[in-house]
Amino acid sequence: MNTVNQNLDVRQHVLNVAQKIISRRGYSAVGLNEILAAADVPKGSFYYYFKSKEAFGEALLQNYFEEYLASMDTMFSNSKLNTGDRLISYWQNWLESQETFDCQGKCLAVKLAAEVTDLSEAMRLALKSGTSEIISRLANLIEAGKADGTLSMQHDSLSQAQTLYQMWLGASLMTKITRNMEPMKNAMSATKEILFKE
């Protein structure tokens, strides 16, 4: 393996390990030593891959959204489902990811949205960029569903995508607060009503 690939592998390994830890405990509560120990990477080499903890946090979010968006693209290209069902499968997947009340790396945006936006402008912008991409994909699929008749909603697709995504973020936070799945179930019911109402 050449040095470039090895460096990329080590960097990715650190990000993967950190995502699992930070998704459980948050950004501020986790020190670099804990991450590097879990990743089995020497402390001195951290700054070879990331110039600061803030740069590391920004890279962590960018990596998370890159993987998340790739997963969305795969889900939304499933030709076995019609457009409306592809959207519902996305929300169903989100609901199921919350059922254990332990993200395990699956909901970093929910975990960090409120925590880091006042701590780091770079991380806030990474969150803004990532969530904007999610909303854009949702809007595109909503528009396609309106065009093929699988969705009966009449409102602007982008506005509806923003409303739905914001509702699900809020439901995810309420699920964490209450340790109860009712907010997520309510979000699913409201989503179906919005998407399929006459």
C-alpha cells in the first residue's frame, strides 16, 4: 500500500471511530485522547491528519454527510418502489434508527446540531451544507412524485422538504428527551398526511 492510501485509511479510521463515540456522547464531552486511544493512533500523529480539533470536527461532519447522502441516493434510486414509497422508506429508516435511543453513529446531525453551532463556525457551516443537501434530495424526490402522480400534495416541493426535515429533526430531539417513540410515530403520521393528502 502506498503512503497516500495508508494516510487516507488512517484518517478515515479515526473519523469512523470518532463518529461512533461522539454520536453517543457529544462533541465537547469527548477528548482527543479518548478518540485516539480507541482508534489506536498515536497522539502525536493526530495533527498530521487534522490541524485542530475544530478542523477534525468539520471533517467528521463532512464525512458523515458524504456517507449519509450516498445512502439516500441508493435508497432513492430503488426502482422496485414507486416515488412515494421511496420517500416513506426514508422516513421509516429514520424512525427505526431512533428505536434503541442510541444512535451508534447513525444520527450525528441530530446529536451535534444544537451543540456545535455556537462553538464553531466551520462546523456550523458543515451542518448547514449537509442538511441543505439532504433537503435538496428530498425536494427533488417530492417533485418527481408530484410529476408521476404518486404524491398528491400541491405545495412547493422545496418548502415541503424543509418542513418535513425540520419536523423530523424536532421529533428526533423530543424522542431523546422523552425516551419515547411517540414523537417519531407522530412525525410519520403527519408526513403521510402531508405527502398523500388529496
